[in-house]
Amino acid sequence: MNLKNKKILITGATGGIGGSLVEKFVKQGSQVVATGTNEEKLNKLKKNYPTINIEKFRLNEHDKIESFIENIDKKLNGLEILVNNAGITLDNLSIRLSEENWKKVLDINLTASFLMCKYAIKKMLKNKKGKIINITSIVGHTGNLGQANYAASKAGIVAFSKSLAIEYARKNININCVSPGFIKTDMTDNINEEFKKILINKIPSGNLGTGEDVSNCVAFLASDLANYINGETIHVNGGMYMA
């Protein structure tokens, strides 16, 4: 698997999975631009991985996404791989879920991901090649209590990714999804231990996944080894959901 000098943009780079993605691609010798909203965490990433470029960017600013991609393309001298990993949760039972929080989650998780793909594809068409890996979630396939907005946004990513894959397959652009299950991150570390045990009991492998489990899969899809994989979703969940 050769990813040396591949030019990659990773969104949501300051989270648990995002940090693993950055580490994986840096170790592979890729040229990485890491983006997120937390400047302190971005600077920490830069300190840990001095070769990367960092960019603070808010994905809810949809009108700025085109110019953002333009800037990244120039910085990398040709964007080759986009990993859409950023996302938010604003959980509540559906009858208590406000329209505002419904829209906030879909604006960042779904609409911003689509726009990132749209403008990245324009650059990839000029470069005559490209790979896009969109990070979805197990709950986009199964649903989850109190996550109607999040589940809808992640299911939508799968659907539009398939459509884009069909549209640009003949242009040497591959678009796939990775759907993590429950991954060990700072967020899951804060889950009540009793609930965590119930959760783990539902996973056939009997354990939570790691960020590296996800980044291994993403790196494979970004590599030339996956050139004939397109419009697919690979599930990384220890067997919790079997399509």
C-alpha cells in the first residue's frame, strides 16, 4: 500500500478518529492538510506531526467551502484525496428534538460533506483522478435512540456517495464510505460504565474498535489497491451490524 506523497485533506482532524487518520497518512508519507474548528487541538496536531498543514475552518459556513477547497488545492498543488470525517451530534428524543438542532446536524454532517465533495470533484476532474472517503456511522444503517438527526445525516451521506460514484466513475474518481461502529474515543470513555457493558455485549467481537481500525480501512480505500472499489460502504464495527 503506497500512499507516499499523496495529497490529502482530512476534515474533523482533531477528534479521536481524525487524529488516527492524520497519524496513519503521515506514517505513510502523505502530504496532509488537517482541518477542524479547535485551534488549540490543531496546534497540538501540528506539534505532534510537524510535516502537516493545519487549517481552521467551520463547515457550517457553506458559502466559504468553494474558496476553502480552492485554497487547499493550491496549497497541495493538486488535491488527490478527500476524507470527510467531521461531524457533530445534538441528541434528543424525536418529540423533543428542535428543528434548529435537526438543521444544525444536517447542515454540518450532510450538506457540508456534499459541498466538500462537489468542489473537490471539480479539482479532481482537472487532475484526472481522485479518491473520496466519507465517514458515516453504524447508526445511519440501524437508527439509534435519540439520534434521528444524526442517523438521517449519516444515511444521507451513504446515498449521495453512491450517486456521486456513479456520476464520476468514468472520470477515474472513486467515492466510498467507511461506517464505524462504536469506537474507543474520548467520547466513549465518558459513557457510563454500566451502559458501556451493555453496548459491548451487543458487539460480537466483544470489544470497542479503535481509531486505527477505522484509519486502516480509510488508508486502503485511498490507495491504488482499492482502484476497483467504488460506491461501497465498508463497515468497521466488530460484527455489530452485518449488511
